[in-house]
Amino acid sequence: MRPTARSFILLLTAAPFFSGCGSRDGEAEIDTAPVPETLLIADRQYLRGSSGQAQETARGVLETDPESFQAHYRLGFYLFFDDLDEAVVHLDKAETLAPRHPGPPFFRGFAAMYDNRFREAEPPFAHGLDLGQRRFGVTLRDTTEVLREAIEAVYARRAHRAVEAFAEASAADPDDAALAYHHAWALHALGDLDAAAEVLRGVVAEEYEVAQAHALLADCLRQMQRRSGAREAAERALELDPHLALAHFVLGELLIADNEFADGFAQLLQAVLDDPTVIRYYESLGSNLNRYQQPKPSGNVLQLMDWATGFLGRHLGWPGHRSR
């Protein structure tokens, strides 16, 4: 049976309300150290169309730190369309180093798609998606079948079914910040940004310093053209969790709007690598690279987006996508 959105709710009665960045018994922590500066330079080399140069830069990091997750993961990405076999070697190594990161298994799904092994792509894609949902999710102290179905509805792009359920649950327990976060998450997915931002301001005003809430607030404010507030919230999210993809996405969009293209592209790439299960990160990065005359990396990113969209649409039951 394939994993569903239900699987990312961690039913831990003794856990903190928010555990997207925490650990469970028997699982290793996700590395929260920032990406080494040398690899950020390699990212920019790749984004300028110099994938070979980016590969050499990443190999240099591995010479001094052969167990660097970020170097193996990035080398797998840089090599993907140049030498798939070697890319997979590095992705496999990255997965052993950080088994809770969604990137390596999701990219193994891409590798199967590239080789036309379509059925073999489904399990690693599904595993990566489950890890991505856990990474961005926050723990509810308790769940009912109604709330579980509401979470699935958001992932299935039917958020209108979820808003009422979360609103009622949150009203019944107004001190539960996790419920309030989920209510805002559903409102954000529905496009009711003012209402989502109002709920999120209440969440972040509490003592619960949760990166996901700051990042979601940042995206609401960005779409509402409240740019300074959006940037402040995104930067706070990254102080709490330097690998939170949504916060990198928001910063990337803001930087590009301010004509800081190289910095913006780098933030968008970080979003894709931190969580490759979110379509709009690829779409923004690929379309912006194409607009500013970087056809090779743009084409690669948009090809990955097409593969991811096909899988996610079927797996999550998006409207207009057939299931199989």
C-alpha cells in the first residue's frame, strides 16, 4: 500500500507540538548546518550553465570531506543529465548519510524516469514525498479521522474540504498552536491569504518558535505584496531551520523581483534541493532561468518538473490527473 498524507502525522502524545525539525526515536537528525560556502559557489556555477565546473568544485569538497552529504547530493544533481550512472552513485551515498532527507530518493525516482523504467520510479518517488511531507509537517497532539482526511484534502488540492474541519477543531481548542497552523495551511492552499496570515501571526506571536509557521507567513505576505514583512519572516524561518525550502523559495522570489538575479536563482535552487517534491519551486527556477538566458539549466529543471508533476498528480489525486 502506497504512503499517503496520513503517514506524515506523527501520533506522539509526549512530543512537542511542532516536530518538522525534530527527530523520532531511532531516526537520525536532519543536518541543520548551513550549506558550505564552497558548495554555494558550485550552485552558482551550475546556474550559469557550467555544470562541469560545478562538478569539479563539489569533488574538491569530497576530497577533504568524503562523508559530506551536501557534496554527494549536489554532485548527484549536477551530474544528473551528464552522467546518470555516476549521479546515482552519489545520490545513493547521500541517502545513506541522511536517510530522512527527501532529496536522494526523489532523485532516484527521476533516474528511473530518465531510463524509461516508469514502474520502478514510483517507490522512490513515494518515499521521497513521504519524507518531504514529514519535513514540512508539524505534529498534532491528537488526530481524528476528520482531520486526517482534511490533511489529505490539502495535498490533493481540495483545500476547501479542509478549511472548515481545521477551523472547527482549532476553535474547540484555541490554545493548540499546531491546530492553528494547520488551519492557516489550509487557508493558504485555498488562496485566502489574509485569513491565513492573521492566523499565522497569532501562532508566531506565541512562544512556539516554529520555522514552518514563519515560512508560511512569509509566503502569504509575499503574495500580498508586503515585501518587507515577507523577507523578515523568511529570514527568521531560516534562522530556525536553514534548510526550509519554502523560506528559500520566498527569498528567491523577492530577490528576483529586486533584480538580484544571481542571489535569487541560488535561493530557488536551494528550495528545489531542500524539498524536490514541490512543483512550484521547479517552475519558478526554470522559468526565471529561461527568462534570463540560461537555457541549459532551465531545460534540466523544467524536465524534472514535468516528471514530478506526472507522479504527484497521480499519487495525490490532483484534479485532472488519472490514477493508476
